[in-house]
Amino acid sequence: MPARAVDLTFAELFTPKLVTVLRERYRLADLRADAAAGLTVAIVALPLSMAIAIASGVSPDRGLYAAIVGGFIVSALGGSRFQIGGPAGAFIVLVAATVEQHGVDGLLLATMLSGLILLAIGFLRLGTFIKFIPYPVTVGFTAGIAVIIFASQLKELLGLRLDKEPGPFIPKLLALWDALPTLNVAALVVAFLTVGIIVIVRRFRPHWPVFVIAVAAAALATWILGLPVETIGTRFGGLPQSLPAPHLPPISAARIAELLPAALSFALLGGIESLLSAVVADSMTGRRHRSNCELVAQGFANVASGLFGGICVTGTIARTATNVRSGARGPVAGMLHSVFLLLFMLTAAPLASFIPLSALAAVLATVAWNMAEKHEFATLLRASRGDAVVLLATFLLVVFRDLTEGILVGFGIGVLVFLQRMAEAVEVEQSPLLPEEDRPDTVNGNGREPYDPTLATDPDVVVYRISGAFFFGAAATVAAALDRIAEHPKAYVIDFSAVPVLDSTAAATIEGFVRKAQRHNAAIYVAGARPLIRRVLLTHGIRPPRARFKRTVPEALASVHNKFEEDEPPAKF
């Protein structure tokens, strides 16, 4: 499989899954299944898209534009059969900060720039590297995002009056505490009603569209009882009943340079979130997505979303999982989900004016509670000290500092922990001089092979076996082990048969040992080195006559005892 992956053509790597599905003789039964799944996902996405947009500091219609335009392109061009694209809660903090600093036009330009960055990442085939992000980092930043989302909804949940809500976590909590005297009991009751309906419906009717039912019930109660709470209508004046014409926000070189950090953050988070979502879909269905094709689709989707006035688009795990559970057969379900959202906006926009903001805040608070992987968080805290450090560093930095900083620092610590574990796994042992495998008593039918005791013990030969990835992190350990040798035998045999990886630092360590052995007139034999490892050693000057290469330890020992002197033939590179 790895060789096949390398040989894939450009067309094979970037052919959308939609084309693949249509080639598989897409039938009317498949269309009906996709239509049912698309309708189900649209019902889930409708309140979520508006709630995420409002929490991000923009009007609810911009969340719908992202889900309609961006979601359609993600499904049509993406590398996953089941991915559902749209606005995601993970972006709330970044989008809100960008709007506050650069305005809505700045947000739209940053969204389009992030799309171009994702296109470059995808076409350069860098998407596969995202899989190297450690699991504690993903759990940590997901939990941190959940905390931030929940904190961002406290104002609407409690109906507080606050002129300007701070972005940073601690100042936000302090400002909310100071605003507690403005608590709106009616808004709090509506929020509790919404959460209660969500919990009850999920308990007894898990397949029903729980968010729509809860938000509709809250809106109906608010209208019938005339509750004094803010709604979409009172805050934003309702929703438009059509898509806007595509247009470019103001663009200049200075503006691009100013927004580039935000665009990079959008692209990094969007790439991680979308590929994690695609992996979840793969695990649920047994299928396999094309990561770079998926990133290219995310890039086009963000450019298009910004053109139509929408916010950032990424693959959404909850909606993608809903799509799979609803029986989707392919990308057509995601495309129809966007079509259904457009129809809802065209026909039911006036009804959205009655939706209480506290009800949408309750929906997002529930989403935040569910997205925080509490069990996984607790498990990683107990797993090992290294995983716990990575997890807590990522979580705390995301909550108290910055999302991108949390991911980068968590990744960096995760790499250091991994290198430490790899270095500790490397062993250097003085091996007994035994043949690698048992051999028959007869050789070519010519009788018994005489036993040679020098193959078992020889005080003039020392054999060292190195096992594990021999790289810069383990070089000091190996060097210290070799320096502990007090004897000065006539020959050293270094067994590399259990070394899968060797870097230049490790090769330099061996070269230093060879120099030291030469000063004591000791011969060096390298046994079992793979071609790539032998190439690195040769590059660093470890070559005949300074050192001789043999296929196995027994061959090296036989050479020491003058049984034969031919070196292993040079590898073909």
C-alpha cells in the first residue's frame, strides 16, 4: 500500500469522491437515501449555523451563507464521501477576535486568504502531515474550545446587558460577574427550557431533530407568553430571503499583510478540524478519504464563502456523524443539505425572527458540553506524565492565551515527549557471540560441521548490538554506553540489524567510536546494516579499511578469525 500511495497520479489524488461515487453506478435508491440524510443534516445545521455566527460576533445570515455555499462545495469537490462542511464552533474565538480587530470586511478577506492557503497546502500534498498531531493535543484543544464556547454563551444564557464583552477568558468572566445585576430571568428560563427539551428528546427519541424541536418550542413559548427576551428579530431585524451577490471585500497589500496571521490560524484550524472529521467518518463507515483532495475542497469552499459574505468553513464532526447515521450513500447528501438550507432560508426566514437568542445560546452550550471529550481527557491525565503535560499545556494555553499558540506549543511538547521515549527505547548491549540461528548438523551432505568454540567466546572480540531508532536523541546514550568500555580488544563488531533508522548525529557518534578504536589498533566490523543505514555510515567516512561491512554477526566473527575477508558488496543506491 505505501508504494501504491507514492505512485498515485495527480488525477487519482485530487479526483473528488463525488466522481468516484457516480462511477459506481449511482442509482435512484441512493439518491433517495442521500435526500433523507441531507434533510436530516440540514435540520440540525439550521440552528447551529445561526448560533455559531451570532457567537462569532456577526449576523446569523453569515452562518447560513457559509453552510449553503461552502457546504455545497465541500461535498462536491471533497475527498470524503460523507463530509459535511459549514461553520464550526471551533472558529468562534478566532472569528470573534478578527471581527473585533478588523471588522466584517476583514473577516471575509481573512476567510478567502485562508482558502488560498488551504489550496496551497492541498496541492503541495502536505495534508498527510496533519496526521502527526498528537492525540493529547487534539483532545486538549477540543476541550479548551468547549470551555471558551460555553463562556461565550453565558451573556445570552443569562440575558445580561453588557456594552462590550471582552475576548480573553479571565476578563470576560470578570465582566460577566459585574453584569450579574442585569440578569434577565425570562432569558434564563428559556435557556433552561431549551436544554431540558434537548435532554429529554435525546433520551427518549434520539433520532428526532432535537435542536430544531427545542428552538421551535422556545420560540413558540416566547411568542405566546410575550416574554421580554432578545430574539433574532429584535437584535438583527430578521434574516434575508436570498443569497447575496458575490463580491470582493476591500483588498490591498497592507490589508493582506495585516490579516495574514488570522488567515493562517483559520487555515491551520480548518485543516485539522476537517481532516479529523473525515477520519471520524472513515472509522464509522470503513471508507478512506483523500486528505489532500479534502483540503483543496476546503480551500475552494472558504474562498466562495467569503465571496458570498459567509464566515469560515470546515468539516464538522457532529454534522458529518449525523450524515453517516442517517444513511447517506455519498457526497450528494452533503450537497442536498446545502440545497435544503437554502430552501429553508427562502421560505421560512420570517419565522426565524421569533427565535430567542438565549435558546440558540443553550444549543451552543449543549454542543460545547458534548464536544468536550471528558472521558478521554481524564484517561490521558492518568495515562502518563508526558501525555498529561501535553494535554494540560494545550488546554490551558487555548483557554487563557490563544488557540493557535496552544496547538503549536502542545505539538512541540508532544514532539519532545516522543523523542524522549524513542531515545529511551534505544539499547546498547554486549551480545554473546552466538550464531543468529540454528544450523543443521550436515553441510551439503558432507558430514557434521565441526564446532568452533571461538564463535561462542573470544576475549579479543567484543560484539555490541544496538536496537531501536538510532537518532540524535539517542546518540548521547549510545556514546556513553560505548565509552564505558574499559577493555581494548582486537576487534569490535557492531550489530545494526535491529536499527530501523539512523541519522547523521548517530553516524557521527559511530565515526567517533571508530576513531577511538583505531587509536588502539582495533578492527571495526559493521554487521546487518540495511542499505539506507549503510549509505549514511559511508557518507560519514565509515568505510573500508577503517570499518568492514558484513551481512551478519557470524560472518563478521568469521572474518575476524580470517575465515574470509571479502566485504559485503556495496549497496545499489
